[in-house]
Amino acid sequence: MTNSIREIPLSESFLIIGSNTTENHPVIGSMIKNEVINKGKKLVVVDPRKIELARYADIFLQIKAGTNIAILNGFAHVLIKEDLYDKEFVQNRCEGFEEMAKALEKYTPEFVANICGIDDPFKIVEAARLFAASKPMALYYCMGITQFKSGTNGVKSCANLQMLLGNIGILGGGVNPLRGQNNVQGACDMGALPNVYTGYQSVSIDDNREKFIKMWGSEFELSKNPGLTVVESLNGVLTGDVKAIYIMGENPVISDPDQSHVIEALKQLDFLVVQDIVMTETAALADVVLPACAFLEKEGTVTNTERRVQLMKKIVTPPGEVKEDWRIIMEIANIMGANWDYKSAEDIFEEIRQLTPSYGGITYKRLEKELIQWPCPRENHPGTQILHKDRFSRGLGLFSVVEFTPPAEDIDPQYPMVLTTGRILQHFHTGTMTRNSKILDEICHEAFIEIHPNDASNYNISNGEEISISTRRGSVRVKAKITDRVKPGIIFMPFHFAEAAANKLTHDAMDPYCSIPELKICACKIEKVNAIGGLSE
């Protein structure tokens, strides 16, 4: 997030796009609801489903799945055409405006409405006017923007809109991605990506590599080439280029696209190690399972969605032979010939500080007393609540020319419907924790699909009836939930349930820039399951 959660009361309006905020980030969602319901703040929601926040929206645009870029370009087109954009900010803080404006000329409300499946093009105009009249506007997005083959361009479109409105570097504004887990921001900060070291320092830059080699005392040359993403690693198994995989705190059998492909790859490995707190579907395939500590059984830091670094204390003694993740890694490394001698998580954090400028001023002592957001380069630095206040990291903000491109897989007569996947309030990711909660699992104990009443009528499907949903990758059976939350032709399915895994259906088409798979959309078909378990059309 460029801004901070505590700024929500300072926003005059909100754009929620690609985020089911009240279900996936309920604290932030409830804060936004409070501002809209009780304080009259303006709200625009853009989503393929009628999410809860749509009930409170001044304008709800129920777009076709995968058309985020078109609608964002449409907003920008109106702002430029009607001279509603922030000229001072654009002139003084940005570059590339003329090129972007020319590319946006064709994104008229009518053109965009046709792409997005919006009945009334004037709603696009109304939304753009609302943004211009209600500053600061805060934009919030989640995986409904990023999990497409055009995900990177979707984020660029969000940035284009907020720069155009002058909503960057000010209280209550910003481009605010809501991260999927409590420490996914921290994991990325620590270099859990194939192309960077800690603090997003590129592996391809010589000075970065030399700094890390010197600190680590490595006798080996660190590669200047980026590594493989998750999808690329699994593809590499099937080509014979990857022989072993070490998985920590991840359950790709349920969470990754094209489940059959994932299982085939994991079974073909010479050696699979899984380190986790429970026996997951992935761990069941492992040659070795290493039991790791849960969060209350260890100390360390987590960094949340607003870049806030928080100290976590050990509360519970780990059972049996369970160990902290860092200790397991260190012991394996030392058996393999390393000479690591960390005594605590704080020792490792001190090394992180020395190597990572954005964390340089953060210490355990400070975290005992302060709430600190990176970048915090010095110990006398207060941390950074808002990014890009005076300048962008590159100097001027760059407007990007972003064209709408359709999703990788289109519908056809054999697969005439669109499947989109996501999370629900009661469960978290692959359900390894929440489905072990009796209360949560009783509330929602099985997979389902949401299907529009028109489609249910066309297929003669009753509410609660078991149906088969199939794609080019596989098929699962689930109960039907008839609702107008989805548009005709669209099916929504949560991915938490191993016994009816949504990712048995999804495909692994990837964003060419960051290799994120297109988990949010694919073509599918549905069929009735008759009383004796056979299929009927």
C-alpha cells in the first residue's frame, strides 16, 4: 500500500476494484463500510460479482471477469475528455501523459461498456466525475486485479488513474493493494521472489550481488540470473530441469493452477521436502516432512499490507521435535557445509537491517515501543506513512500506455461459461487451518458454485443440487447455489475445498512480466448429476 490503513477516515471516496474486501480483508472492509454508511463518503465498486460492498455503493459496475483494464481506461478517458484531471500534479510530478492520452482516445464509455458488459455507459462517466469531485479518493485492489495474464498492466492502470487524479502522495489517497496473507508483504520484502534479494534489490545488479557475497562470506558466485517462479519450477520438473523442490508453508496441490499438472510434477521429482505446521495435501506427497512452528510458537517479525513491521513474541512452547523455520534451514545448511551461527531471530533481523536500506533503521528495541512502516533507513527515522509524497522512486511518475487484452481462454460451444474463483469469509486459502475449526467448517463445510437464476433455469438446476463443472483440465462435483450475485454466463467457485478443488479446473497461463498465473478466469461447462450418479445434459 502506498498509504496507511489509519487514513481510511481521511478519504472522501473509495474505488474498490478486484477486491471482495469485507470477506477477504474484513477489518479494512468494515472501516470502509463505516465511512460510507455513517459518514456519507462516496463509494464505487467494480467487480464481476455483487460483493457485499456493492450494496452500499453509490455506483456499482458489474463488469465481465477480466475486463479491469478496459474500465480503468474508460475512467481515465472521461477525466481527460471532460478536463477533470489534476493538471498541476500531472505537469509537475509525471511524464508520459501525451502518449497515454492518445492511447485512451478510443476508450469511450460506449466502447468500454461493450467490452465490460455494462448496460449503461453513462455510469462510467458518473464514476469518473465522482472521483474528480471527491478528493482524496483511495483505490483498493486485490487478486481480482493481479491474477490475470494482464495483471501487471492492471496495476499500471490503477496507478495511471490515481496519478491522473493527483491522489498519490497525499493523505487518504493512494494505490492500495490488499495482500493475501498477514506476512506476504514481509516474505516479498525478504526476497522470496526469484529476481530480487531483500528490499527488492535486483539479483542482476553487480553491486547488489557483491554486497550479499561479502556479508555472507560466500565462497560461491551468486547467480546474476533470476530464478524460476512456482509455475516455472513445476514445468521444469516435467522437462527434467528440476529434480528436487523444498516447499515451506505452501500447499500448491490446492492453491496452484491446473491441479493435475501440479500433482504430476510433484510425483515426478527425485526428492520433495515439505516444511509445514500440518500435514497438507502437498506434504502427503513428500519424501520428507519437516514439522515447523506455528506463529505463537516462535519469535520474529511480520510485515503487513501497509508495510508495517510488527514484532511477534513466542507464547507457546513448540511440541515434540517442532522447530522454528530459520533453525531448520540453518541446520540443513550446516549439514551441507555452511557455517551459520544464528542464535535467535533477532540475529537474523540484524543482518537484514545491514543488507536492506528500507529496513535499516528498524530494530527490535524500537518495535517494542513503536509502529514503524518501511522505508525506515535510519534509527532516528520515524518510518514512512505515505509513499511518493515529494517524488517517485524514479523521479517522475510514469504514465503507462496500457491496452486491454482479453483473458487467455475464451468461451466456445464446448465450454460456453466463464469460471472465476476466490475466497469466502469463513475460510482461508487451502483450508488447512480454518477447516480444522469446527465452528467455521460447520458454517460452510463443502464446496459450491454460485450460478445465476437464468443459467440455472436453462440447465434445469435446482438450488442445492449436485452438478458437475468441467474445464479443459478436469472436472469436479459441487452443489449449486442459485444467486444473482453473479451475472448470467458466469460461475463463481471458492478454492478452499480439497475434495472439490477449484484449481483442478484453472489453467496456468501467465503474466509475461511477473509470471503470475491467470487463476481468476477460464472457460467451463456445467452438467447435471442425476440421482444414480451419472451425468445428463
